[in-house]
Amino acid sequence: MSVFSRFPPRMQEAIVSRLGFTGLRPVQELTARELLDGSNAVVLAPTAGGKTEAALFPILADLMERPVAGVGALYVAPIKALLNNQEERLGIYTEMVGLRRFVWHGDTPDGAKRAFIKEPCELLMTTPESLEVMLISPRVPVQSLFSQLRHVVVDEVHALAGTDRGAHLMSVIERLAALGGGDVQRVGLSATVGNPEDILAWLKGSSRRQGTVVDPPRQPAQRKLSVSLPGTVSDIARAGASLGRGRKSLFFCQTRALTEAVAERMRGQGTDVFVHHSSVSLEERKLAEERFHHGQDACIVCTSTLELGIDVGDLDAVLQANAPSTVSSFLQRIGRTGRRAGQVANMAFLCEDTDSLLVAIALIEQARAGWVEAVPMQSRCWAVLVQQLMALSLQFGAISPVDAWAQLSRVPDFQGISAGEFEALVRHLVATEFLFESGGKLSLGERAERLFGRKNFSELYAVFTSPVMYRVMAGAQELGSIEPAFVERLVEGMSSFLLAGRAWVVERLIHASREVHVRAAPAGRKPTWGGFMPRFLGYEVCQRIRNILEGDTSLAYLDEAAAGALRALREDLGPLLRRVGPAVQLDSDGNALWWNFAGGRINHTLKYALELAHGWKVVPDNFFVRISGAGASHDAVARGLAEGAREAFWSAPGRLQAMAARIPPYRLSKFQDALPPHAVAEMLGGTFLDTEGARRVLASAQPVRP
């Protein structure tokens, strides 16, 4: 019997007559059964696969049969744009069964918020940061508003799990659950994830409910893929305009600067072009989405802002300048097409260089093998622990350390931190005046009020919305921004990289003000092959690239230029990579290049280890490490790598601490200054180092002994 029969009669009638459903999809059947039976769930289905209805229908059914005073269900999204996009649809679902929904985020008018507080809706749609605002605000009656909360739906849960924003969300959910004392049901929605069971365990938090992963069998997706190598930004824009002519398409770019450059060059080539990224104003983004909905010959050039489940209508094609960093992103993006019956999902990669070409091929081949990245989970999230301590002291006016720990220890992202470590953290925060202790209770200290008290403490909760980037300056002109992980690989006077379609040489790194000063690269100087991509690639993707270079299989989706470039790379590196032992070669400048295809974090770890042990200068990349300095001969490097494969190398007293100490003091969080030095070192080490991976790579590079 279909679970449809368990819905209230009014809901059954509305689903059929208002929505025109002739039946529930498998994901909706399975999810509704689990949720009505009281389980927590992570629901997996492709974009437009019916996940939202799968979660909302049984939750609304429960709220119809057991009415609440206040908010009964939360729908949480990682970004405001997704809320705005879902507002109308969820409004239809609630209204058709006699319930209501409200959207609360930073752009919601104050008058509307006051009306909601006076007469709450059963379903509240919001972001993690806006929930924090509500908890902290003295104008929001949190207890009466949330004491009957029963359900939380987290859309695009893979974008939050394992991140500081995810730790923040789980902290807020646990604080809300404590208001009513009930076991709040948690539901996560995702299209692509490699470890759904881990995400389910994380989302469960303190809940004692049973948990399940809903992942019904899927029809094998038909995909049309192409990878080409136009070369320049202008050529990429010209190719994109040609592919997009007469169609509706999204054109993904990896940086805001590239987005603007491609869009500028596409205009006037027969297609309406819109731009959509986080630096574009809300009004401009909305205008782009609305005009795109009603156009037939239009292209939105965008960053990852349109990777999540924002509906911009039916698409004919997805274009990609260069390549994203992960298989997950690739699947999210191609999943935006082929949603109409009889359509085929299609995506065209347009690459600037051979690095991007190789990454594009690797992502496609990994996806064909059924592999998707696992979301890395965390249990010692120091920065958010500090933020939550301050937020609790602000919410309650003052709170005892015991009560604070009772609340915070429920959060999975803090469960690797012991009670003793928490007590030491509290002592540090009091000593540094981030907290004030009186009568056994903690309140916000003078230093915290000075740093985070602006605009009614907006600095305390609006902290996880964007990464801390480095500005790239050519004289007084700001060219764009790059990530700290990329900056770490730059060497003054030596490194060059592409930004805004041009090559630049690094002149000066200023970490205190987060600036990279550059000058235009001389004519003919190009970034070294294999290097200088502003991102860390994962080990598995890089190993796939190595396998591709070692092999000779032809790939039907490559155009002539891309296939020729791949043949040249295979001829250049294939023999070296197939040799027994570490693939080390000397370049024309006398540097030793170890082509290990180990990924960014592992090669960063190798950089610090080899520099400490041998005094060499090591520049890490996703595909290789470049080793230079006195005595960095081929044989010496081979001996150094063999030494690093031994256990004694890593267990040497102080070795790991010395490696962590060499990481520049990057600002990864607004709350870094509040942390004790050991927590900062741990946080930086977790971002830049992978010692287990480095040891594994060194061991696998050694010749097998007979």
C-alpha cells in the first residue's frame, strides 16, 4: 500500500487536484514512510528529483494532525538565494493544506519580521546565521516561538557538513531543541555525496531517533560531454557564445574575475548574457534570474552561486570554463540539465590550459567509475566553539561553564574536545578578556564587545558567509582575490599565475593585510605546467590524472586540440611515471621535480617535512613538489624521499610540531585571535597538513624489495 494513504484527506486531495500528481516518486514514498515512522533521514536524489516534496509532505501531514503554537518545522538552506527560490513553492504546499510559511533572512523587512513574531507560521524558512540572530535578539520571544519545534530540514546538507557553518548550524539546532526538550527530527537533502551514513550520524546530534539513508535506485543518466581547449579567455567566450546560441545555458567559471571577463567578451555575439556571483548586487542577481526564466536565447555566466539547487528553469546546456575541483561539483552542475522528459544532460568543458584539461578528464572518469568525494567530518572545531560560547553568554546574559558545556558537548563538531580542554579554553578567554566571569557565570568580555559588538553584534553571527581571501594588487589596482591555500604556494620573485586572463609575477606577499602584490609577467613567460591553480585538488582526483597520463586510451569526448594536448603530455611524462620508484626529474633550472600526483594538502605536508629535514626550498603543487637548494640532486632527493618513508622520520621528537609552526599565521576565522596558540596551530595544521597521506605517498613511491 502506498504511503500516500497515510496523508490526511485534505493533503491527498490537494496533491492530486492542486499539484496534478498522479503518484509519488520512489524517493517520496520511501522518505515519507521513514519520516512518518519517526526516523531521522538523509535523502539522496538528483537535482529536481523530488527531494523537497519527499521531506515536506510527511512533515506538513504531521503538523496538520498535531497542530503547534509557534514554529513546528524549520527549512534551513545554506544561502539566501535558495530560500528566495523555494519561497513560492513551499508557500503553495503550506497554503494548500491550511498552513503557512515565512522566510526570515537578512533581506526580510523588519515589519514583516514583527508581524511573524506576533503571529508565527508553522514552517519557517531561514539560514543558520538568521537562526542565530533570532536566538540572540531580545526582541524575539524564542521560548514561545520554538518550544514546540518538531522537525528540521537541511537542504543541500553536503554544503554544510564538515564545515564551520555546519558546526554553527548544529550548535543552533541543539540550542533550539533544548528549548522544548523534545527530540527534534532531522532531515538532510542532498544530490551528490560519497558518505551519507557519516552525514546522517552528524545530523543526528543528540537525537535518539532511528536514522536512515534514503537512496532509491536511479536510472543510469544519459550524458553528453565534450572537453575542448580553446586556450585564451577570448576564445573560451567565443566558443561559449557559439554553444549557447539559441539555447538557455549556465556558464560556470571558477573565479569572479573570470566570470566578468567571459561575460564581457560574450556580449554582442548573439546571446543575452547575464552575470551571477556573490559580488553582484542582490537586485542584479534577481534581475538575471527573472529575465533568464522568460528568455529563450540566454546565458547566465556564474560562479558556484548557481551550483546549489536554485531553480532557473529548464536548461539546454551547462558550460564550464576550465574545471571545478571536485566530482561532486561536476555532478551538481551537469545535473542542472536533462531534467525534462526525453532530454539528455549535457556539459561542455572549455579549458584555458592543460591543467584544467586534465582535471576535467579526471572528474569525468571518476564520475563514470561511480566515485564521489566523501564529506570530511570534524570533531574539534575550535573557532565555532568559541563563537558559540560568546553567543550563549549573549543569549542568556550570563551562563555558567557547566551549563555551557552541557549544551555544547551535544554538538558532534565539538565532541573530540574534552571537558578539561574546554575548561582550559574558558580560562584563556577570561584571561584575555573575551569573556568576563562573575559569580561563577560567564558574560561577554570587553574585548569581545569591542571586536564583535558592532551593529547589534552582527559580527558575532555573520562570520561564516565567505572565506577570508587575499587581495591581488597590481600597484593601486585590485585585480581580484585568491584563497589562502593558493597564497601558501607562492614564492616572491619566482611564482607566476593567471588572474583576470593575464599572467602575473609575484613581487611581495603581505600576510598581515592579506595582500599579494604582483606585476605583469614578461611576454612569453607562462605559469609552469602543472602548477599554480588556486585550489587544493584531492588525492583521488590527482591519482586519476596520473593514471590518464600513464595510459593510452583515447577519449571520445575530447576535441582535436584537447586530444593532441593529451597525447603530448603522455609522451612527455608517461615514461617517467611508469618507471619503478619515485618519478623525479631535473628541470632546465636544476630543480628536482617529484611528480607524485598526491594533491594539495599532501604536497603541502611534504613541503614542510622536506624543508625541515634537508634545508631545501620546496614549492608544492597538486601534481608535484619542486625541490631546489644546495645538494638537491636527483640521487639526494631520492634518498630524502626514502628517508621520509620510514617511521623514524615522522616520530622524531618535535617533528610534527615544527612542521605546524612553519605554516604562516593565516586568518581562517574571525575568532582565531580568541583561541590559545595550540588551538590555532591545530586549526592551521588541519587545513594545510595531511601527515598520514604524506607518509602513505612516500611509502608507495619506494621500489618494492624482492
